[in-house]
Amino acid sequence: MPSHSGLFTVIERAARKAGTALRRDFNEVQNLQVSRKGPADFVSIADKRAEQTLFEELRRARPDWGFLMEEGGEVAGDPNKPRFIIDPLDGTTNFLHGIPHFAISIAVEEPTPSGKREITTGLVYQPITDESFWAEKGRGAWHTDQRLRVSARRDLSDALIATGIPFLGHGDFVQWSRIFGAIAPEVAGIRRFGAAALDLAWVAAGRFDGYWESGLKPWDTAAGMLLVKEAGGYVTDFRGGDKPMERNEFLAANDGLHVKLHKLVAGALR
Ligand code: IPD
Ligand code: CA
Ligand code: CA
Ligand code: CA
């Protein structure tokens, strides 16, 4: 049983409160007010309400920390203090179609002595199943009281791989198709479930053996990447480098499968 840090307790409490509101809104989804931020880029009153709840709860607990939130953007805090990176509803398109696969993603990014910033805490909370996937840097990744480990599968022929497919106005269809063409014939299955934070959390939990996607935002991946790393997995860009955020390319898997998937991806992009 892990000892929960005070910060984790604060974050989980906020996520549960916002999750209760999301469950309520999900049951009334036909009546929700929805608008479009761009092509196929929907936002509902549920996204905004959940974000407001998370902001209020976390601000009260950590008044001088900054925020980066999908809907509300940046709220400045003390630059020497951490900031929260929040996706209040990852999987909005699922949510709006009555598909119960969506999550809240909260990460904490801290300044380091060398002037950089790193993610030190991550929570992906799935309101419908009431599951918390959480990680703290150097302290492992957890699901309720159980330590998370990435899958131990070694063979591509056994592997179930998740991805995010580009859609109207978003992403590089040609690149995605090339990578799909290289990976799909080699693996046991490919899934597109529609919530990037959960895709990464499920790689950490060993449910998926690997995952690739590009064209994401920091709030989609900040918590999930820490989960995968703390569960013993790897997240790189498509070149196998350590700049997935900067290059906006995410390839995640256990060590053995990562090498194999990376070879296929590199071959596809040559
Ligand atoms: C989306 C989901 C989806 C991914 C999209 C994201 P949202 O987030 O994570 O899986 O493919 O690129 O925008 O908008 O539902 O929070
Ligand atoms: Ca969105
Ligand atoms: Ca998202
Ligand atoms: Ca979102």
C-alpha cells in the first residue's frame, strides 16, 4: 500500500468532485450545451464546469501555483512554484456520443534547479469506473493500492496497440497511415478508444502493450507519460528520441516492444 502524499490527496479529491459532476452531466448528455472551438473540436458545458471545479479546488489548496488548462488556458502563478496542467475531460467526443470512455487528467510540473521544468505527479481519473491511475516521480505508478507495471509481452504478434487517428482538421493523415501500415500487419490488434490520457494510463497498467499518436497537447499527455515511465515503460518521439513533447510525437511501450515498434515506425517514416 503506497503512502499517499498530501499533494496527491488534494489532487484526487478535486478529481473526484469534478468526476461526480461529469457523471451527472453524462447522464443528461442530450440536454448539454455544446459549442465548437474549430472543426471537430467540441467543448460542452460539462468540460467547462469540470474545469472550474478543478481550478477552484486546486487553487484553494495551492494558491500561488500556476495553471495550464485546456479550456481556460494559462493562469499565472509564482514562477518558482509548480503549476497544474489540466484536461478536465479527455474524450469529449466520446462523452458527447454517450460513450463512457473519458477521463480527467491532472499533472504537476515543477521547476528544477537547472531552470527546466519536469512533471512530478500525474493522475488520470476515469469517473465512470471510478478508477484512479496515479504516479509520483521516483515513487512508482499506482491503481488504487496496486503497483502498476507495463505489460511483459515481448512479441509483436501478442501485442494490443492503441493509437489516436487524425480527424477533421487535426493531424497528419499521411504519416499516421504509413505508421499504421507498418504496425497493423505485425500485431494482434489496434484500438482507437478516443482518450489519449487513458491510452497512456492503460499502457502503464499493461492493458495496452503500446501506443502511438501525434498532434496532442500538453494536457493530453503530461500525466499519462509520467504514468508510463513510473510503470517501467518508455515514451519517446517517433525517432526514438527523448523529446516527445517538443516533437509532439508519442510512442509508448515496454522496453522490448518499444525497440520493435520504433523499428517499424522508423522504417515507415524513412
Ligand atoms: C482528445 C483525445 C483524443 C485525441 C485528440 C484529443 P479531448 O482530447 O485525447 O484521444 O486523439 O487529439 O484532442 O479534446 O477529448 O480532450
Ligand atoms: Ca478538446
Ligand atoms: Ca484531451
Ligand atoms: Ca479535453
